Amino acid sequence: MALRRACELTGLVGLGALLVLSGARTAAAQDLTSGPLPLGPSYDADSLEPARPEVPRAFRGLFAPEASFPASTLSEVRRATAFVLSDPVPSAHPATTPSPDKGSIAWRSLLRDSMVMLLVQQTFRVTFEDSTRENLGGPFFKEWFESASTLCCWDDGDKTTTNYLFHPLMGSTSAFVFANSHRASQDTPIGANSRYWKAKGAQGIYAFIYGLNFELGPLSEASLGNVGLEPGQMTFCDLVVTPGIGLLLSIGEDAARLHIIEPVKRGHLVWGNTLAVVLNPTRSVANVFGGKRPWKGPAWTEPGRTR
């Protein structure tokens, strides 16, 4: 009997505790829901007009109409807001896109591509020309200077194809190596305009400098293999023909790019890329020296690209 009464007493105490906890939880919930929340407009004590909530300056352009701000602060709001463009988006076409550094030269890529081309050429000479390998053993600086000092006359005894085909191909390739790092050359197609011909003149000057270095520089025919050690081998022919005819070849490739390759490429990508390699051979080789796809065109063929 005593055990039964103890169990009933324990049950009553537990039920009372549950009721107390339930009442406390309900009161707490009412306190949370009855408190004022900043969801509606608040009113000033001296006015029946609702007070405007304070909005941070950086977000005023998003949450309030521009007419509600003084005219003098509109420009500040635009500058502070990342969603407002103060200037229209310029055209993506290179010919109409203003650029402060048009005509500039990317010297790092130019020197890199030129060095790659020079190393490939000299490696080919040392590998496949017996006369070059036979003359590598003498005193370097002495024989280099002696070979360069014999520069004279015109006929160097080389084959006609060597002087008037292969050397001009080298000149055209070096012109395109320069063009790949020259902004004006990249965004100006061939045409009757001074900008194209000025860019072409710059390419010709660089082709001459590259040819001069190939013939007489530290890594040259004069220093490696000592071409010119015998008088009559080092002549002015290569220094004139290489950049001169080479520049004419590059102009022909520019014309083929504009009038043949690009129209075909717009209709059929594969055929266009194939023609780019066939009709622009020296540009393709220059692209390879620069780590680009052989059929890659200048920037004017791809609006929006600069180099």
C-alpha cells in the first residue's frame, strides 16, 4: 500500500513539473513574437510622417530612386555603386576600340620568339652542314671578327634558290615574328591606309636587324662556321635581299589572308585553317616559334583579341 501511494505521489509531482515547464515555454514564445520588429515604418515623436530608414551610402543607388537625392551627390552614388557603369561599353572591334598603347611592342615575347627562331636555324646548320661543323674548333672571337670583316660585294657564290627564295622566306618569317608582338600589325589588315604601311615598315626594319644578326651577330654564320673567313663568302646580297624580298612575301601573305583565307574560313573552318597554313607559310612558322597554332591569324581576324 505504501509503495502504491509513493508511486502516485511521484506521478503527480512529475505532471506538475511538466505543466510549469510548458507554461514557461509559452510565455517565452509570446515575448519573442510580441516585441517590435523593424519591418514597418517608424514615426517621429513630433511628426505623423513616417521617418525614412537610414540606408548606407554605398547601397542608396539600389534601394532609392535617383530623384530623391540632390543632383550633386548622384556622381558619388554612381562611383560608390559597383552596378552603375559611368561609360558605355566600347566596341569589341579592334579598329574602333580605343587603346592607349596602340603601336606598342611586347618586347618579352618578341625577344623570346626571335631567340627560338635563331636557335632553331643555327642548330639546323650545325647538324646538317659539314662545313659549319668543320670550322667550329678555332678561336671563337678571333675568327668571328675576321669573318665579319670581309663583308663586301654582292655575289657570295650561293645558289639562286638560296639567295632569292630561302633567305627571303627567312626575312618574311622574321617580319611575322615581329608582327605577332606588335599591336599595330595585329589589328590592321592590309589596305590603302598609312597605319598598315607604317606597321609593315616596322616589320621590314626588324627583318633587316634579324638578318644582320643572323649573318654577323654572336650566334651567326660568321661566328658559327666562320662563313666569310674566306673573302667573297660574306656579301651584301643577303643583307638586302633577305628583308627586302621577304617583306614583299609577307605583304602577299597579308593579302591572301584578307581576300582568300578569311572568307573561306567563315564558311568552312577546316578548309580555312588548311589554307592558312598553305597560303601563309611564313606566318605559320612564326606562329610555331611563338607557341601558337600554325593557322592562327592576326588579331583583326578575331574581334576582341589584341594579340
